[in-house]
Amino acid sequence: MTGKAPRTIKKRLTEAKLEPVRQEGRTALYGSVDALAALYPQEAAKRPTGSSDIDIDVEKARETKARADGLEIKNAVSRRELVPVGVVEWLVGGVCAKLASGLESLPVKLKRRCPKLNATDLHLIDSEITKWRNEMADMDLDFDEYEGK
């Protein structure tokens, strides 16, 4: 099964100073992981050890924590403490659209209410509105800045 002579097997197990798991008559039985590592030392050296081995208990704990975190988020959404990003985008988009249409109509409304305003005054108002609309369009939301508040 191993492709090794019985003498080689016995020699390598003895060199590794492995203790048999149990004895059946004259036959010594060894743990398979330890015995294979002793029989194939070059393969055992390639095998990752320790921290990279999967620990089932650690993985189960990680999964349980992830589920608990997910449930906390769902509960916070149902209590309206958190809002999905899509809803926030929709709300902000609606507010910005109403603001833009209100600002667009402002020069015309001012001209009707204040007939003494001349074209230069209206142009100044229109250019200020355009300046602020462009500034808002170029605005970048910095979430790192918000985290401190």
C-alpha cells in the first residue's frame, strides 16, 4: 500500500520515535497522520501546519457571529434605525430634483414680483444659481469625515 519495503517502514517509524496507538499481538498499530508523516517526510514538510489548518470550531463561531450580525442589521432596519442605501439615494435624488426645479424658476418669479429688476440683476441671480448647482453636482460625499460625527 505504501510502496515501501517493510524494513523501510519499520526504520522510519522507529527514527520518528512514534509510540504505537495499540498493540495487536506482535503487530504495532500507529496513528495514520503521524505514521504517514514519518513515512513520507518530504511530503510532510510541504504540508502547511498550525495556523493555516482549518479549525471547525473557529469556522462555526465565525459563521454564528456573521448570522448574529446580519440579524442585528435586519432588526435595526425594521426599527428604522438604519436605511438601505437605495432608499437614501432615492430620497436625496428627489430632494435635489425639487431643489433644482425651484432654483430654475426663481429668476422668472423674481422678475414678476419685482419688475424693477433689470437684465443685469437677473443675470447675476441666474449665474449664482448656476454656480451653486455646479458646486453641488461636483460635491463628493466623504464618509470618513462623517464617521467622526
